[in-house]
Amino acid sequence: MNKLNAKIPEGPLAEKWANHKAHIGVVSPANKRKLDIIVVGTGLAGGSAAASLAELGYNVLSFCYQDSPRRAHSIAAQGGINAAKNYQNDNDSIYRLFYETIKGGDYRAREANVYRLAEVSGAIIDQCVAQGVPFARDYGGLLDNRSFGGALVSRTFYARGQTGQQLLLGCYGALNRQVKNGNVKVYSRHEVLDIVIIDGKARGVIARDLVTGKIERFGAHAVVLATGGYGNVFFLSTNAMGCNVSAAWQAYKRGAFFGNPCFVQIHPTCIPVHGDQQSKLTLMSESLRNDGRVWVPKKKEDAEKLQAGTITPNDIPDEERDFYLERRYPAFGNLVPRDVASRAAKERCDAGFGVNNTGKAVFLDFKYAIRRLGEETIRKRYGNLFQMYEKITDVNPYREPMMIYPAIHYSMGGLWVDYNLMTTVPGLYAIGECNFSDHGANRLGASALMQGLADGYFILPYTIGDYLAKEIQTPKIDTASPEFDKAEQQVNDRLRALHDIKGTKSPDHFHKLLGHVMWDHVGMARDAESLEQALRLIRELKQEFYRDLRVTGDFSAMNNELEKAGRVADFFELAELMTRDALERAESCGGHFRLESVTEEGEAKRDDERYRHVSAWEYKGDNVAPELHREPLAYENIQIAQRSYK
Amino acid sequence: MSDKILKELTLKIWRQKDAKAKGGFETYKIRDISGGTSFLEMLDILNEQLVGENKEPVAFDHDCREGICGMCSLFINGRAHGPDDEVTTCQLHLRRFKDGETITIEPWRSGAFPVIKDLIVDRKAFEKIQQAGGYVSVTTGGVPDGNAIPVPSEKAEEAMDAAACIGCGACVATCKNSSAMLFVAAKVSQLALLPQGKIEAARRAKAMVAKMDELGFGNCTNTGACESECPKKISIEHIARLNREYLKAKLQE
């Protein structure tokens, strides 16, 4: 029997969510007060969920590793948030947003989930406006929109280049209001390191207080993971330095299946790598592709001169420039989806037309937009992004084109969840980037903010009630139980083992090496041979890690090195599962590009016969192969087709 | 994008084992480092060196490394977030320093921000101020359509200027009185400018100012140092708006 039950409601697509809500359990206000919920992570998903659940009357315990919930990495999202409002009268609709999201995800997402996402998208904008989010407005005072990749309409709402910040601060305000009301207790500078399961249900977490180093236990009637993505397995990514997979990974080891781990997004517009001491990559918002034109030289000798620094980009006349996205994809041009744009950049650079001294960059040029709209308009639209670019590179993008290159940005894969956003462990939920659910094999720009807030404000607060309605008789969870004892001991032993290796190399040293293996072998283009090789290299490096790791400092005190060591240990295990998943999926789809599976024109070629499913991996033990379960994907409302942006 | 190499930098860094310990400066050398390296990457490199010598690395707060999360802090050569205007420490690059230079690195210095370890301080006081009223009291669901209440675009833009605050604490660390007025003003002003936030403007101003006073932040004496050191260039005009809102609230009493 298939262990995966997605619990998709019956009925026509557009009625599923309404029908589902009408038939699920609801907890009375008097009983909500008696129920505790742990929410791990305070980004858009976790913050909005914690605030909304507390407003309903539940007792919420909210955890984040940063010193404040406001610092979660959603804060760094720049460009915008999608919603099917059709304010622009350009024929947008719930169906169109749904369709473009499924197509953008290369037909590897669930129809019912994505439709629901599109359905609640409008309410998110209303909510954020009511909270005082200063969205951009037109001169009539109404909300403004911009365009994003993979969409034929203009449905992206924005607050300059700081949309994520403003949405997160809105939900941080809502959270603070509940802290003041006594319904939420925030545990900042706490890292959740294990999930406690009692009689098959999630009943709490083990967390380390990052200030004192003390390992603590917390009980609750349900646990919600909103811990974001795992892009940092590549070391260099656009994620924040502290982003990690640890809580989600321990959930996997406690029985939550991991969905599509090989689906990661490589964002086309990041500032190129400058040297081997680099710690992270900086994204330049996709919104820049509204007005910037992407090009490389037509002639290889020009590219070589640019690499050598003997000419500047402005020396190359228009007719010698290859606007390769406009050339290859006339319908969408510079606004093709991210996976397509990234691969096209890699193709040009691999062919020898790349720029920068490394040959690993392409131009994003605003000359044409400045000529058309004036510098002031461009400054108003992207001023802070241009400033950020200049600070990092010392190049003025108003005068010279930006240089960009793809970088790891987002993970579409994550913990497998059903329609209620519950993992395969009863009472354990995963929301936002932490789950696998809505973006298939490639996420469209401005959809991560939409999904995080949809899950946290409008979906989980309903669906968790269905589970908790059956828990109203369960008393407060007693953390003085053998299950908590054991879990705490295991966390303690795991960290102690890392601390006591007493080798010679830092956690960062190993993390960088792991990142290189992942980028080279499990990055933008993958084939069976390179993936097999990656599996060997990851295992060798992991052995070396456990032999030669050095964690300085005290065990029971603030210790950044110990934090990093724990995260890197989990990344090693995740890396193996990602590689295994990439190897098993011998088709190309979205961000997962297998060199063995391409069309004659070099585009990703899906294999719907064999792979039209979600891969959900079940942990079977430390040195045992995980078991693969498949959730077939049915497309009843969309004509599935080879994706084309031409 | 080719940067010069700095042959040697001397770093004087504040080290303090924990909140109770007495801290002091330690001196370190960094050699042959590219001007394109970010300031925090330089600290990463120093920490690798220290781990290699089996010494404890320097603890410092950081996360997004793109100037938006507000986690990084640091007083660098006597200035919050270092010598450049309009950047956070994580956006500062070594090309702004001269070869052979000595760089002094300290944590935020303010009674309201006690040191936790080395360069890390406790900014929970900021959380408490926000919890006192830094929001619009709306509950999820049941709100009007986003376009139901038009907002003049210049008001939205001005609100956005204030809302750009990242809560890093540079204003407090820079102020000779350790005042948090700019931080409080940014939120009060943002919400007072928008029709959605106007309803509670008086209550908000009173509650946040009262909490700020209670937590031991000093008074504002209008020196403007906070504005000039703010990485997001939040204007002290917002403090004027806060004062107006506060006065209005008091008059209504």
C-alpha cells in the first residue's frame, strides 16, 4: 500500500478548498486556550503562522536562531509578491496564476495545492495593506504592480526593492501584538535540534540556547516547522549564513518523508563570485529583468578582451552584442523563468562568451532603459539595488552594465506534506520553503513570499484545527518523560561527539569543500557519472569531517563553531540524499537538469511516463539506503505540455 | 572587478568571554588580503587563522550579509558600521582601508545593549519597544480590499523611507545619550503616515516612548548623529513627527 496519502479533497478544482474547510474539525475557543503549538522559524511562513494561531487563541512557542524574529531571511527578499488581483485589467485570474505556477514548476507540483495558493493570494495583499505595509502606489493612490519572470501579466506587488523586509515587518508586528497579549512566547537565539515523538505523534522539540549552550526541552500538542530552505548545502548561496536544514533533517530522521530533495533553484541574477574567501553570494532582484537586457559579446575575441580587461563593455557596439534571451525566447525575452535564464547564461559562458576576469558572468544592461525612461525613473525603481551592487563591486551600474551569474537561491524540495501541510508524522507540520509543496521543479519569482504567507495566514490556521480537534482531551505535554530524556540525550551526545573530535580543521573548511562537490556535481547540470562521483566524494569528505574536525571553545557556552559543526554534519547527510534523488530522477525538469535528457534545442526534456510523480524519501537508518515512495501527479485541469517560452 | 591586495592590516578587537567577564582589546594581524573582501569575510579569515592556532574565534553577529537583516553591528574605528555612509558592516569592503592600517573593532556600547560575548550584544530592549505598540491592531482575515483605501503615493513613499529601518541599533550606539528615538520614530512615523495606522497613532506613540524610557534609553538632544550613522539614512524628520504624535497624545489625555 502506498504510504503517501495526499488527502486531496474530492470535487471540482475550484471548490476543493471551500469544501475541505467546510468539513474539517474546528476547536472551540475554550479548548484552544488549552492547546500549545511550537512554531520553529520566524520568517514569513513561521511568523505569520505564529501570529495567526495566537490570534485564534492557541498558546504559541516561537523559535528562531537569530536575536530577533525580524531577522529571518525572508527579510532579504527583494522584488515582490504575486497575487491574482487583476488590478491591472490585463486578464489575470486565479486560474492564470495557478496555470503559470504549474507550468513554471515544469508540471511537478500538485494541482490542488497550487490552485489553493492562487485562490488565497489576493487576501494576503489585503492583510498586508491593513498591517501598514507601504506597498508602492500609483499617483491615484492605488497599488502598483510590476512584471516578473514566467508570467504574461503584471501581478507582482512590491515595496521598492525591500518587499520581503516590509512583509516580514508586517507579520513581526502581528507577532509582537500577540507577545504583548501573552499568547506567544518567543525563544530567540535558540536552535531546534530535534523533534520529540511520543506514541507516533510530534509532541515537542529539543533546542539549544545559543547564549548559554544549555540544551532544553519544550512540549506542545503540535509542532510546525517553518525553517526555510537548504541552499546552504552548497556553502555559497544567496541564503543567510545561518540558514540550515537541521530541524527539518532531524524531522526526516524521525519519520517525516523528504520530498524532491534534488529540486533546488539556481537564480540567474547574482553578483559573480570574486574569490575563494567569499562567504556568500548576493542576489540582484529578478525585477531588474523588467528593464535590464541580458547580453554577452557576439564575438569570442571580444569576450576574451573583456576577460583580460583590455576593453570595457561600453566599447562593444550594439550590433556586436548577443541578447541571447531575446534571441532564443522571443515571447518572454529577458523575463523567462529562472531555470531557463540560468541555463542560458551557463551555456554562453561554457561556450567561451562569458565576461569578467573569470569568464563566468554575463551582462545585465540598463543603458537602454535609461535612454527610454531617464535615469531618475530607474533610480526610483531600483535605486537601493544599484547602490548595493556598487558597494560590492565598485562599479556604477548607471554607467556600466552589471555583471551577473547564476547562484543557488531556493529549495523547491523539502519535507513532504499532505493537503493539510502535515508531514508523514502526525502532528508535525511543515510550511513555507521548508515543505516541498507548491513550486514543482522550479519556482517563479515573487511566489515564495506568496506561499510563505498563504501557508501561515490562511491555510495552516484552518488545517491544524482538524488535527487539534481530536487532541482536546490531551493534557499539557509533560517533558519529564522517557521520550524527552532520550531525545535530549541524543542531541547532547551528537554535539559532544563533534566537539570531542579534536582534529585540525574548522567546520567552515569542510563546509566549503562540500559546497564545491555539490556545485560541481549536483549543480546546474547533472549526469549519472558526475552524480555517482559526487556520492563517493561526499562520503569520503564526511569521513574526513568526523576524523579531523576541530571545534574550539566551550561545550556549554555560546559557541558559534559548535553551531556550525552541527549544521555541517546535517548538510553532509542531506547532500547524499539530494544526490541520490538527482540520480534516481533520470529526466530533466525545471531546475533539475540531466544532461542525458535534453531536447534537440538544448531545453530540459521531461519524461512524464516515468517521472510524473513526487519522490518522497523515507529514512531507514544511518547506514541503510532510504526507501523511495512515489506520489503520482494527476493533471485534470491542465493540458500537460513541453514547456515553451519561445 | 580586480582589487588591490592589502599586505598587512592590524586588528584591535574587543574580546570578552561572557556578560560577566571583564573584556579587553587583543591585537591580530591579517596579511595579503584582497580589497574586494568584505569586512566580515576578513573576520572569517581571522577566525580560520585562530582555529588553526587552536584559539577561540572572535564571536560576532551576522546573518544575511546583504545589509538588510540588521544582525551585524560593530563599531569600527569609532564609527557604527565603519567609515562608509549608508552601509551596514557586512556591506563594507576592505578597499576602503589603507595598507598597513590599524582597525579598531568594538561592540555597540550602550547600557541598554549589554555585551553577551566579544562583539555580540543583547538587543532585546528593541523587541520590548516594538511589542509595546509597533503595529496596527488588525487580526488575520476580515480586512478590506487592498485598494479600498487609496493612499497618496508620496505618503506611501515617505512611510517606506521610515519603514526601511533594519533595527540594527547603530543609532543608539552612536548617540551620546544612548537614545532610541530614531528607532522608535521610524515605526511611529511609518504607521502614522498611513490611514491604516493613523487610528492608533496616539496610543502607539505613548506606549513605545514609555517603554523606551522604562528600559533606560537616554533622551534625544537633537544632535543628528543617529541620522548620519544610520545605514538606511532614516531622517530625523521622523523624530519630529514622533514628537508631534506624542504631544497630540498627551494633549488628548
